[in-house]
Amino acid sequence: MAQSVKSAVSRCFVLLCVVCFLALFPRAASAQKRAITGTVADSSGMPVIGATVREKGGKAVTTCGADGTFKLTVDEKNSLLISSIGFLNAEVPVGNRTTFAITLTSNTAALNAVVVTALGVKREKRNLTFSSQQLNGEELLKTKEPNLVNTLAGKVPGIQITSSSGNAGASSRIVIRGNSSPTGENQALFVIDGVPVDNTETGNISGGAAGSGVNRIADIDPAIIENVNILKGAAATALYGSSGARGVVLITTKNGGVDKKPVFNFSSDASFEHPLLPERQTMYGQGTNGIFYNGEDADKKTSLSWGPRMDTLKINGQPAPTYNPYDFFRTGITTNNTISASGSNNNSNYFLSYSYFNQKGVMPGNDFKRHSFFAKYNSKIGKYVSTTFQLGYSNSDQERLPEGASNGPLFVLLVQPVSWNPYPVFKPDGSQRGYRNSRNMPLWTLDNISNDAKVNRFLPVFTTNITPTSWLTITERLGADIYTESDKYIEHPSPQIGLTGQIRNQNINFQQFNNDLIVNATKTFGKFNVNLLLGNNIYTTYNQYMNINSTGLNITDFNNLSSGTTITGTENHTQLRKVGFYSQANIEYNRFLNLSLTGRYDGSSVLNPDKNFYPYGSAAASFIFSEFLGPKASNVINFGKVRLSYATVGNDGVGAYALSTPYIQAGRNTNAGYFLFPFQGQQGFLLTSALGNPTLINERLNEYEAGLEMRFLKDRISFEGSYFSRRSRNGLIPGSQISNATGFSNTTFNAAEISNKGIELLLGATPIKSKDFSWNVTLNFSKIKNKVLTLGPGIGQLGRLIKGEPYNIFYGARYKRADNGELLIDASGLPVVDPQQGIVGDINPDWLAGLDNSFRYKQFSLSFFFDMKKGGDVQNDVEAAGLYYGTSKETTNRGKIVIKGISEVDGKANNVEVDAQTYYQTRQYESTIQDGTYIKLRNVSLSYFLPTSFLAKTPFKTASLAVAGRNLWIYSPHFTGADPEVSSYGTGNSSQGIYAFSTPTARSINFSLKFSF
């Protein structure tokens, strides 16, 4: 025992001596440090930008600049490890060399190796049996779009993106493969790191500011996104069961870096936006029938601009000045600053990010600010367990004014006479000054109407992966989506329009929890590779709305609810839960044949307890025929795959408590109007007039899909094409009339059927690829035809849905036409109005396309993107009002008009003249519908990466400068507005395709600076 203790002491003494020696004489214990430089290129000599060069066995690490160069100080006995996405890793010994020219071998399998699929499960892209397209986060950032949804516009075939307006923070709509629900949600499901998140449009208060709100995915900072994968078909989304019919947008966030020392990245953007406004006439002033109205005297007020020519008009003997109503708008300014930090150690890595986004819209009174914080920490615990904890937090604040045909500023501003001076805003007695009656003036609105929406949102996710063996992984993932929103609408009293003023407060409390337990096993049996997945999902949502309304404001500039004479309040809250059990089997045979089977069994608390579980599933197969090609053919066709699938998924459109008949607050009719209880201190409630239907079930979608994927000439050319045919059943039809003898007026039932058929094409090519110059081009095309097959027994029309017609048509007053399609003209020279209303337009485009080009020359990079839409009608309410009021550019010519058509009097070509004002003021609804075809130069970006040699004596590792432009050119030959891509009243189904006095979209120039250190 004593001997062993003595031996241990001796060993410790020797070790201590060695440590002291190394501390005193470090050069004797280590090899010589050496400063090295080098380049990393691919097989064609092109620099590999961003390749990581690491010292094996040491701490030195760097990344290659835009010219592929690097510089390090390393130990001469160590080696260099070089890695980059899309290439095989390389290891090069240092030795006595000081310069290196390293060539990486392309690895196509690595480039397309892994994509994120449903539930966050990663799979090899070559083995997928469905259509999926992945977009890199850096590619999305180049668009400089403030809303994440808009960054996807035109990028992916089969997806249609529609902006609601040019408001700062305005909502955008995303629909994948057409609308499938008659009245329910048609927008895609968003999933972040495996957890579904809410994308509801909020910010609107009933009775408050009209127009679009904010879609909640706008809370997500694009800078934290690693990639976005779009799951379009039902076979791809089958694992989501009752939520899979709408398609899925999978967002994967960034992970920590590989550097042991923290790496900081900073970017700063500044954009300047100019509003895109409809052209208007400026030749004629206020008045009617050529007679001038000054807008000041009580009998000289009018909304019309059918007055005299401005170049002949004199006021007080002097030539009348012209005022530009568009001076109301301002240059929008947007800034976005982001800083992030990443690093790692032996068992963990981290990523932190903070950004501040500040957008001042082109319309005064419209601003959107967002603070975003994101943290992610990955850690390996022992040999078998790894964990990930992440937290996203955002705080946003949007201020905006009412839009549309409301008491907001735009309805008046866009048709304001050029002869009227909007200043001063007030009369000497302090009342509002206006050129017309029954409307507030735009400048008065700026200080007297406001709508403010504040949101705090938390997105925590905790994931644990247990890997007891190399072929088995057990995943437990718990995520939440929690936000609170406070909305306040203030409208001061306005005698001008007879309103006594109001304040409306709305508070939203949203909580969503999602838990997945997944068992994933992969085994190889001879030529078979089998992957089996089993899982359970528990999903809970709680939503609470509390509203307090105060009307009849009596105290000036006291914007408090207590200042009203009548204060009322309402509360609404819902809670629902879903439980799902799912499984998937992926079987690969000999790397050429793949079979995928998926099943899910969902139960929902909102459905009848006797029938609240429903099965969903898919079967899909792919055949990689390129495995059978000979050597010569393989040199041309590098990869070829055909795939077929069938799937059935759901759309959980049944709302909470929809099966029952609830009580609502009762009211009473009086001579003074309709008033809600309480009455004389007593509350009153009545059953709603809508009868609950306990037999309601979820909507269901069935889809067939076939696809072809090919790559040619060493991946210089790639092609992917898909054809799909989908049919939704059990569509929910609310408000269906029933006999009043039941004691109710309407109910909801499952009856509608809608079909969507289409093709999606994606073509990519690299025409030029050399050391200093490369050119990549991508073209996507999609064509979708939809049809409302049925709406239910005895129902031929439901709003804008008509049996046998496309989804969401325009229906209303129209003109009579001759057999050859020409207008019929009456004896007075005006078109004959058809006594029967009918279909006058269709919002659905004939096809959509996008063309993306990117060029690189040494340190310079240039990209530009065209977005195209053929067809798709727009209801242009701005033009309709402009024609009536005489401000439309078309009304510049005010001579007599002969309307082209056939006279109903004699059947000959019409030759009867009609007065211009009479003609334009009698136009019918049909004339407001315009073809929304457009070609947009949506984005142009030019960037410069500073050479590594330039940064050698600075603390920066990389640095770049960029300038980008959005909406630089729009060609819309049949649309008289500035931008046909609008939907003024938000993302709802029935409001699509309506252009009605919304904040104009903008053309912007963006300047950006990025660097890392």
C-alpha cells in the first residue's frame, strides 16, 4: 500500500515538472507556428466562397472570401480540414509549406443530400416520393421584403402570393395549389423547427379601421432562417392529417457555428420607398358640367371634378393654381439592423440573434416596428442524448389609418380635385374644412384617427433526441406559440360626417402548445433500406378576445375609454385540442425503387364525441431510372426519377363549439336605434339564429400526383415537373337557410366539393461556369384550374362561389351584348344594362411564372428576378370612382363620345354621340373589372465581397456591400392602377382581387452592409 502511494506521488511530481517546463519553455514543447495563405476552388477553378478551413488538432479556423482565398496561422505538424456544402471534405498536411492551392471535389449527393420534410424529419432528396422545393435563407434575404411571405413570391411553382396593400406591416396571403375550402382557411400551414405556428391576420377591430391587418408570420425575423422547404402535395403533408390539405411551409432556423471562439455577424439595411400611384387627370378642376365649384361656399361643395379646364380657370382675376393631392404621401424609410453570434465547444453549439426593424410607410400615420430576439443552444449529453432549446421573441408595433371605402383618408385623397387647396386644415372657428360633404378630409384624418396594434410573441421549443443505437432515434419535442396583442382604435368626433367619436380596445390572448413523441428507426437488409416512423401528437389552442367600446366622446384629446358616454364590452374565448397518432414506412430497394406509406389517425375536441376520430394517409412510389442507364447515357443524364402518389388529408375547418347553438347578448329595437342589453339593469340573452349542427366533420382532400425529376450534363441542367389532381369534399357551408318554422334561420353543413388540377414546372441551368464568372438561371411555371363542383342541395351560389364556375368569381351588374360579343347600345347612345346580373370576371390567373438570374464575376454578384402572372381579374374600385368623379386619366378627353357597339334600334354600328360625364357616371359594375396580367421586375441585387487580402489587417473575416431594388418595373397593360397585385381588405377568401383605396405599394432602393468578426 505504501509502495503504491509512493509511486503515485512520484508520477504526480514528474507530471508537475513537465507542466512547469512547458510553461517556461513553450517553444521547446510545441512545433513551429507558421503563417499560411491559400485558395480553395472547385474542379473548374471557380473559388468556393465561404468554404471553412480549420486546423486539425488546433484552434485556428477561417472562411474563404469571395475570391476563395484564406489566411491562417497554424502548427506545422497539423493538417488543414477543408469543408463546404456541396463538396467532399478534404484534408491537407501543413508541413513546411506556406501557400496552398486546394481543389474540392463536387459532391452532388451532398448538395441535395438532406431536406426537411413533415414533422421536421430529414430525408435524402433523391428518395423523396413527392414534390418539395427548398429555398436557402440567404436567397430569401436578397429580396429585401419586410414580410417573410413576400420573400417566397414567384420563387416556387404552384404557390400564389398576394400582398394586401403597401402598408408598413401589411398582411400577405399564401395559397398552395389553389383554394380547396369554400369558406374555411386556404392559406398554407407554417411550421418552424417542427412546431406549427399561427399565421392569423390580426390588428383589425370590428367597427374599427377597415383594410388589412398583419399576418402573424410577419413576427418572424428572416435573418434567423437557415432554409425554407415547401411541401405542396397531399402525399408530402399527409403526416399532418387534419391540417395537411393547405400545404405546408417548413422553416428551419440556424444552428450554432463550428468555431470555438464566438463569430459575430452584423448587417445593416436602409431602404427608401416611393409610392406607386395610379395616373390621374390634372387638366380639369372641381365642379360639374364644366361649371367651377370652389369647395368653400356651402352651395359650391361637390366631390366631382367635372369642372372647367385649369388653364382657363381664374380665381379673383388670377390664374388658378393647381395642387397635387399626391403630395400627401411621403418617401418611406425602412431600416433593419441585425447582429448575431455563434460558436461551439466539444459538445455544444449556440446561435444568438437580435434585430430591429423600423419601417415608416409611404402614407403618413403608418409605421411598423419590430424587435426580434432568437437564441438556440444544441448540446450533446453523454453518448446517446442530444438536446436543443430555442426561444424566439418578438415585439411589434403597427400604426395605420383606415383603408378601403371607409372614413379613412384614401377614399377622398385619390379622387381629390386638383383645384382645391387642402390647407388650412381648419376653419377659423376650429371646425374641419372640406371641399365636399359627408367625408373627412385626409389631413384632418392624420391627427384624429389612429389604429395601433402592439404584439408580444414567444416561440419556445425544446427537443430531446435519444439514440440508443445507430439505427434508432427517439425524439421528444415540445413547442409553444404564445402571443398577446393589444389593439386600440381612436376616432375623434366629426360633425363633417355626423359621427360622435369612438374608442375601441381589443386584447387578444393566444396560446398554442404542440407535443410530438417520435420513434424513428432505419435498418438495412441486403438491398433494402427500411425507415419506420411512429409518433403521437398532442395539440392544444386557447384563444381569448376581450373588447371594450366607448362611443360619444365628450372630452377633447382625452383618448381614454372613460371619456365616452356609452361603454360596452364583450368577451369571447375558445379552447380546442387535437390528438394524433401517425406512422410512416419508407422502403428503398437497391437505390432505384422507393415506396412510402403514411397513415394518421386524428381526433378533435370540436367534433361530435361519437365521430371525432378520422383516418388520413398516403401511398407514394418513385423509380430512379437513371440507375439503369449505360455509361454514355449517364454522362448526359446524371439523374432521372419518376414518382406517383395518392393521398387523403384534411382541413380542420370546424370551429370550436360550432356543433352547439350558443346564447348571444340580446338587444332591443327602438325609435332611436338598436340597443344591446342590459336594460334597466337586467341582462338579456337569446339563442343565436344559427342552429348548431352536431354532425359536422372536417373537410377532406384527395389528391393524385405524378412527377418527373431529371438532371443533365453534370448537373448543369435540372428539371422537375409535376401534375396533380385534387378534389376537396365535405366543404363547410355556413349560413345555409333553413325553414323559419324551426325557430332558426340558418345552419352549417358539409356539402361543398371543389376540384383543382394543375402542372408545375421547374427548370434550372448553369450556362456559364468558369473560375471568374458564372451564370445561373431558374425558371418556374405553374398552371392551375379550379372549379366549384357543388355547394350543396339547392344551393347554386354562395357569395362569390357559383356551382360549375371557378373559385371566387366576380358577379354583378353587366351590359347586354350582341351575338358577336359587342355591346348593345340604346337610342341615347349608352350601353344597355342587362336586367339579370351575371359573371363579369374571374380572379384566378391562367398561369404564373418566375425567372431568376444570378451572375458572379470575381468579387461581384448580380441577380435579378422577374415575376409573371397571366390573367386573373381585379375589381378596380379606384378607377370606378375616378371615372364617376372625373379624376381618372381616361376622363381627360371630355369631348363627345361614340361608344363602340351595336345599336339595338337598327342593328347597325352605333353612331350616336353621348356626353362624356353622362357616360362615365353611368358605368356599371362590369366596367370596374380589369385584367390583372403583369410582369414585374420584382428584385434586383448587386453586391461586392471585399477580398480577403483587403481584410487581412482588420478584425473582420468577411465584409460585403450591396444595393438592391424592389418593384423597379411593372408592366400591366390592362390595369389602370399602379400595381395589380393587391387585395385591399386583407387575406380573407371573399376579399381577394379587390383594389379599393388601399395604401399604394412602393418602389424601393435598399443599401446593405454586412461583415463578420
